[in-house]
Amino acid sequence: MLPQASPQAAGGMRAWFVLGVLTLVYVISFIDRQILSILAESIKLDLRLNDAQLGFLYGTAFAIFYALFGIPLGRLADSWNRVWMVAAGLIGWSLMTSLSGFASTFAILAIARVGVGIGEASTSPAAYSLITDLFPQRRRATALSIYTSGLYIGLGLSLPVGGMLMTLWKTYFPSPAAAPLGLSAWQATFALLGIPGLLMSAVVLAIRDPEWEQRRIAGATPWRRLGDELSTIVPPLTLFAASRRRGELRINLAILAVVAILSAAVAWASGDVAQWLIYGTGVYAVASWAQALRHRDRATFDLLWGTPVVVALVIAFGAIAFITYSTGFWASPYALRTFYEGSGAQSRFLQDTTPLQEVSLLVGWGSAIGSAFGVIAGGLVADFWRRRDPRGRIFTIAGSVILSAPLTAVMFATQQPLTFFALVPLTTFVSSAWSGAAIATINDLVLPRMRATAGATFLLGMSLVGLALGPYVAGKIGMATGSLRVGIFSLYIVAPFTLAVLWFASRRLVELEETRESRAQAASTLGRGD
């Protein structure tokens, strides 16, 4: 096992500096990811898309590849230089964001979104692992919450930044035909947003991975490991990987057949072939990876996939994201459609602004401020509560789910725009309070060497359950009912399941934390016996 950062060295000024840099990278990643929300109405008009397709672009096209590549890249972070991983991903997704600005069809924009997803997949597993090593347990949820605040700051800032860039481009170039490279306002916004990430990569490379020298001395071989991981998750390489293990090809083919049949049935019923083709591919790939992990690292498999409480928590956290990602994406289009109908609509509250600018500023800054304070406050409460009760983090997560439901209901039910905008910061404050406590809970249930893989597994639930399904489902139900509000309200069907899982997990956490070493040792012994 590689040496861990000493508690005495953890949490110093250097740790806080690294945390600040990683948080800023996370802000940039979510600006690039979320920008589609404020651009959605223009993209929908230019490319002639519907709400289900918008949900697909924002969610599924990005999330599936983000989730799938997050798994092997998470494993790579356990053995390679984590700072280099963050920098490489930052460069990759920034380039793909800029390339999104040159998309002229739904298919091209979808491919660019896939590229953004793959690039961003390298960031959080490596960052989670770095932060966990740099901070002692008593401050871990707080540090992870500060990092997670980058998510919400980026979500919020993407809207005013996008609104500002679109308005400026339209002011100087009213006609795309006269604009540089013939770009429309939404295309130019994408193209320009990739630049800050490329510049930020130089700052990232100036920091140091505290464990890299020890890993090099220990003879870590990350590239062969990465190749092995990719062969277990990228179809059709998954079939060849399974064939090398006795009896596993038959199981893998059975999984493929079941997933293919179910995906084809849902695609036929819904008419959304791309959505369910890609989603089915993601489900099969994850199942293949978990199947392989059981043979290659039995201890990690048993502490993650082989522990029902952990699996249930990953799905439950994804179910929370199913709601929060959707409301975050659809809030701006909903406000524009509900309170500013008609091409001649005027702004209501901010003078000398367009409706697009007003919505981007009020929703964007409201979300940024509310969620940034909310996620940090949630981490502080979770750490404080945990010191008095080992179930404190779970109770914090449950409180966030319970308290956010009525606020979201009022926010999207009101016919008064002032009420809607006033509720944005309050709702996001409450609904974001669970994030840091969630990843800290998962990390506490595994050994230190497994933390990056645990982080990738956590993101798997967030992406495969939350991001890949939530925005699409809300848009699809909104289309079927003729009301985007109904589509958003329908998401809360998952809330009772989430609370039930949290209650179940709270009864087992202490035992699982206390026995993780012994269970890992037993699993390793069993794995050698296989």
C-alpha cells in the first residue's frame, strides 16, 4: 500500500491553496457544462429541436460518457499523477466546448457534448482523491463541500456569462452572415467559453501531487492499468475481456442481451432512439466493468459493488441529482417561457436588459449565491453533526431532500415572476446542502487506496441516474402533458425511495466503517482463492 499523507501535514496552507485551484477548475467545468441551459431556446430554434432532444444534449450525451470514462480514469487516478490528470481533462473539455460553437446540426452538437463529457470525467475522481489525502477526517466533508461548491457556482455563473456573451455578440453582429466565421450568438458563446479553461491549465500544472514521488518509487504502472480498465468498459472490447475469464463471457452476453432488449423496447415506445441507444450502452458497459472488477480487485468490488448499502446509496444520491440537475437546467427556459411570452416581451425588473439577460442574471446569480453557501453550510453541519452522531451526514442529506421539496413546488407553481426569482437562492441553498456529505459518506466506507474509484462510482450514480435521465424525463413528460411544470413536478416520484434508502443506510454505517479493513482483507483472501 502507498504511504498516506500524515495527519500532522494535512490541512495546512498548501492544502487550502490546492483546494482553491481545484474548486476553480470545477467552476469552469460546470460553466462549460451548464451553458447549454441559457442557450437552449436559441439552439432549439436554430436546430429545430424539441425538449426531449435538449434534455438529451444536456444530460445523456454528456452524462453517459462522463460516467463511463470516469470509471477507468478514476482507477488511473489511484496510480498516476492526479494533477496531470486534472490538467489533461481541462484542456480536453475546453477544446470540445469551443468546437461546440461550430456545430450546425443536432448530431454534431451531440458529438461535441460527448467530448466535453469525456474530458470532464478525469477531473473529480482525481480531485476527490487529492482533497481526501490533504485534509484530516474532521475537516473532510467541509473541504469536499467547498470543492463541490464549484459545481453550484459554475451552474449559476454560466447563466449570466452566457447571457452577457450572447447579448454582446448580437449587439455587434446582429446578423450571423456578417459575424466572424458566420457564427450566431449561441455558437460564439460556446467558442469563447473554451478559452479560460485552456489558460487555467497552466495554473493547475504549477501545483504538485503529494504522492506522485512515492507512486513512482513504488513502481506504479498506470498506462497498462488504464488499458486493462478500458477493455472492461468500452464495447465491444468488453466481450474480449470477458472471454479471458472462465465462464464470464456467457454472463456478459446475457447482460448485453437483456439490456439491448429493454433499451430497444423503451426506444420504440418513446421514439427517442439516440437517448436509449446511448443509455443502454452505458448500462451494459458499467455492468461489464463491475463484472471484471470482481475478478481483478475483489476487495474494492466487495466494499463498493458487493456492499448493498453502498450500492443503494449511490443510486439514492443519483436520485437526488435526478431532481437537482433537472431543475437547474430547466429553470431558465421555464422562466423565459412562463414570464416573457412573445417576441416583443420586455424585461420586468432590470432596466436596459433583455428578457434573456434578466433571466440569466436573476437565476444565475441567485443559484450561484444560494448553492455556494448552501453546499458549504451543508458540509459544516454534516461534520458538526457527525462528531455528535455517526449518522449525522446521512441526516443532513435527508434534511436537504425534505426541505427542498416544498420550496421547489412553490417556485415552479407560482404565477408571479417576483416570487419565482426570490425563491431561486433559497431553494438552491437548501437543495445543494447534501453534496459534500454524500461523497464524504462514500469515501468513509472504503480504504484510502480505493477513494478515487469510490469517487468515480459516486459520479456514476450522479451521471447515470441523475444527469442522463432527469433532464430528459422532465422534458419528455413536459412534451407529453403540454406543461414543463408538470414534467418538473413528476421528478419527485423518486423522493420516497431516496429517504427510505437513507434511513436504511443510517442503521448500518457504523458497522460498515468499523469493519471495512477486515472485509477488505477477507475479500482479498477470497479473490486469491478464485
